[in-house]
Amino acid sequence: MLISNLVSRVTPFLRYDLGDSVLMRPDPCTCGSPLPAFRVQGRAADTLDLRTASGALVRLSPSPLCHDIDRTPQVGQYQVEQISPTAL
């Protein structure tokens, strides 16, 4: 879900990626608001599904990996890409 803050002139960002998933409701909001109603599905975090040498599935959060890359002074930008079931 992306939201925009067009009220604050101090904030330089136009959009924020919350990582939340939402669905637009087909019915109006029960509060009586005429604006579109949404139902929050919740956070949808990325995961890496890797296979070990024995074939076991290991599900990892990329956060620890990205945290270490972010702290590497020589790296300005990066992209983590899974190129096979066993390799990044």
C-alpha cells in the first residue's frame, strides 16, 4: 500500500511503502463516510525461499542480509535477486 502526504511541505517524500496489503470494500463504510472503504489485509513481508543441499526448504527474511549490506560503506545501491532455488 502506498500513501501520499501532500499536506506537509516539509516532508520531501510523496509516497511511503508501508508493506501492507489492502482490499477495497464493495460496500460503504459502516461509519457512514462517503469515501471509499478499505479492508486492511496486513503486512506482506518478502521472504526468501531457499533449498539446502539436502533439498530442505528454508524460509528467510531478507532483513538481516539487507541490514548488513546497508552498513557496507562501499555499497551505494544494491539489489538482491534469487537466481535459483539455492542461490542469491
